[in-house]
Amino acid sequence: GNWQANTGNGYYGGLQFAPSSWVAAGGLEYAPRADLASRAEQIAVAERLARMQGMGAWGCA
């Protein structure tokens, strides 16, 4: 996937983080938005978010 995705849909990075989710899960430790963080950093934040909110943090398209 495109780990620097910023398509204008309001979600960012390879895992399509909402800005609020990125902040809530500590993403600012790495970058202001997910698309500006590395693949490894995005995965680390996603793992934190999953522990906090469960996999429901990512809706189905």
C-alpha cells in the first residue's frame, strides 16, 4: 500500500487514520499526521489504537 497516502478523503497513511485517532493513540510522538510517519511508526500507532479501541477503530468500506 501507499504509506504516504493523502487522497483528500480526511484519512491519512497506509492504514487510513482519522486525525483524531492518530492523536489519541500517540501518533504525534512520530509525526503530525499518519502520512508523514514511516510504515513502522504507523503500525506501532495502529497496534496502540487497536488495544485502546479494538479493531472497530477501522470501519469497513
